[in-house]
Amino acid sequence: MIVYESNPVVLWGKAQQWVRWADVINVHNFPATLAVCPSDKPIVWMCNEPPELFTNWWRKPIEAFNRCWARRMKVVVADKFNADRFESIYKVKPTIIPYGVDYSFWSQGERNENGFTLLQVGHPELFDKGIEVFYKVREHIPKARLIQMMGATHEQIRGMYHTASVLIHPIGNQGGWLVPFEAMCAGLPVVVSSEFTGADMIRDNGLGCVTKDIALSISHETYKVINTGRVKHWVRDNLTWQRFGEKMVKVFEEAISERKGH
């Protein structure tokens, strides 16, 4: 059963109604963690980002309680950066399970590059960084152009993945995890900020260019050494929804087993 509700009070009521029959509870973003309190059922928290990153003064007592409550859960995060960050805040060691990517969808189509185009996909608050990169690149590549996309359909974004020259991802340590891996499915080279939480995975597996200076890497054409065909196959073989699901099921089973052992 999936329970979704934006009102925290209604969410708590619905969650309390449905957890009674569950063998294991899977919660996602805060305050969903508190919606299942109290419960003696095994709980797995798929934590995208700790709520403390978005805190304010009135939430601090609630977050303090959540940190205590979370110590009875098993926790899953997408990468090592988030694992280290979560453990430093909650004193709980999470399991790392990268998100699944819909390879069959994002890979559909043929590469048809149209001029030298930088593509940025994501939240508009990061567009200033993309524009800054663009103007620096234009000093070396005068005919370069920048396309920034948010609020577009998946089909529109996929089309741009197939026609752009390179994806720029000047993101910090919050959000935007799936974008570069979706672009890889379309054979698009990616250049990401070293602050991106998935940077270690990209660097360690040779999936793209990780740098503190995206404009410099593009101007020097560092990204062109990336074997995009090999990268596509790596994403297809390692970031599938099937692999994600199998690993999550294993964590669910472990949570149930550990709870029964208490």
C-alpha cells in the first residue's frame, strides 16, 4: 500500500490505519518518518536528504525527536556522500543503494547533435550557475549555446539529451541525482560539479567528468575522452530498477528478521 498526503496530520492518520497489516514499513522524505510513530513494526527509511538541511527554528525540536526515532530504523541512501552525511547527523550507518534509472526509456532515440549545445536540466535556482559556465565557455567557443530545461515533459528532455553536445550539472550537495545518469542513457557526455553527491560514483567508474571548474573542462574538451557507449552499458547493467528493487527487498527482509530477533 502506498500512502501519499501533503497534510502531516492526515498523513499520520492514514499511515496509522494502514501500518497495522504491514510486515515492514518503507518511509521516504520527512515527515513521513514520524507518520508511522508509534509502531513496533520494522521500518526502512529511504532517505533522499536529511531534513536538517532545510531546517528552521520551530522544526528543530521535531527533528531532534526524529533523530531518536530513526535509530530504530534501517536506513537506505543513494551514495557514499549521503551515507557519511546521514551517519554524522543520526549516528546510524545506512545501506547504500543507488537509485534505479529507466534505461529503456531514456536510451530511446538516436544521437543527432545540432551545433555545440550545453544542456542544463534541473531547478531554476541553479540556472545562474549554468549561465556563468556558458559565458566562460563562449570565450573559447563563440558559437556555443545554452539550453536550460525545467518543467518539461520526459519526452522533451529525452529529445534534448539526444541532440545536445554535453550536459552540465553545476549542482551542490542537494538533489539532482538522476539527471546525469539519465543523460548517460542517451549517450550524452556529462560534466558534473565535484560537489554533486553522486560524483564519487561517476569518477570511480569513469562515467563522466567531475570537476570544480565545469567551464574549463568543457573549453579544454576534457569530456571528449569519455567513452559514451561504454557508459551507456554501465548504467544499463548497474542502475536498473530491477537491481534497485532486489537490493531494497533484501533490506526489507533484513529489517523483518532483525525485528523478529528482538
